[in-house]
Amino acid sequence: MPVLQKIADLLTLGGPVVGLLAALSVVALALVLIKLFEFGRARVGQPGHARRAAAAWAQNRWPEARQLVATPRSAAEAAVAMAMAFGGSSVAKAEIEERIAAQATEDLHRFSRGVRALEAIAQIAPLIGLFGTVLGMIEAFQALQSAGANVDPSLLAGGIWVALMTTAAGLAVAMPVSAVVTYLEGRLESERVAVETLVAAVLFRTNPDTSGHSDARAAGWQVVHAP
């Protein structure tokens, strides 16, 4: 096929650097698909179920609230379910908050796996491309020196554009991956905020539609950022 032939020609011209970037792009694509599927399945950053459960709990509709988070998928749903399980128990609120915060931090860390790898690819791909460009420029100027007085400008120009191709390939890999990383990190941050605010809403019986960071501070705890 013409497209496959063009790709093969680019890999041949770019050498091992472009081949490495192509391999990174395949790994990045696989990770992106896996994380998007995982986030969608677990409703990460979409705390609709957890918010409705917290609202029902605040309105003393306890069976409905428990049913909404009976099979929690996200960190927010699991945290709200745990807060409900401790509701009315003799366990001190400080201990409840500590247990929920520990579980939520573990869940968020689990969801963040793979995102850090994508972030690393987005950072290293342009550097690999730049490294390939430097190597290509060195080869081009070595050829220029070897040619002496018989310099063919077209050969020099051809060597330079081949060298610059690796930088373009590195940026082509990094830019979309960086955009996906920003999106996934935003979903994780939304999930973290949902955990803090909705757990506070359950523990203090406040409406989650009006609760915010102030309720999380009133609860005296917060979820630790996943490393």
C-alpha cells in the first residue's frame, strides 16, 4: 500500500531514531486506549452516582443512597460507600476520615498508573527527536567537509531536511500525548475533589449540590495526591 510504503521510507531515512519514536508512539497509543477505557468504565472524574448518593443520604433516603453506590467503580463512589458504612457507628470521625482518605489515596494512585508513563513519553519524545537532528546535522557537515570544493548544495539540503525530520517526528508524538495527559490529569483532579467534598457531605449531612472546598476543610482532612 502507498501509505505503508511512505512510512517505510520515512523509517529508512530517519534511521534508528525515527524507529525508536515510532515504537514510543505505539506504546503511547496503547496506553491512551487503555486509560481512556479504564477511566470511562470506572467513571473517573464523573461523580454523578456518588453525588446523587450523597444527596439521598442527606435527605435521609438511606436505602436509595446505599443502592446507588452498592457496586462502587470510582474512588468517589467507594469513599462515599465507606462513609455511609460508618454512618451511625461508634467509630470516631477522625478515624473514619483517616480510613477513607487512605483508601481514596490508594484508589487514585491505581488510576494514575500509566498516566505517568504517558507524561514521560511526552517529555522524552522531543528530546529524542532533537538528538536525532543533532546527529543528522553532524553527518551532513561531515559530508560537506569531505566534499571539499566540490560541494553540491542539494545534497547538503537533503541531509538537513532528513535530520530535521526526527525533531518533527518527536513533536508529532509528544503533542497529542501531552494533550491526553492533561485531560487524564484533569479527570483525576476532579475525582480527588469529588472524594473530599462528597465524603464531607455524607459525614456532615449537607447537600453536595451546595457543598464545596469549605466542607472538605471543615471535615479536617484531604486526600493525598497520588505520586
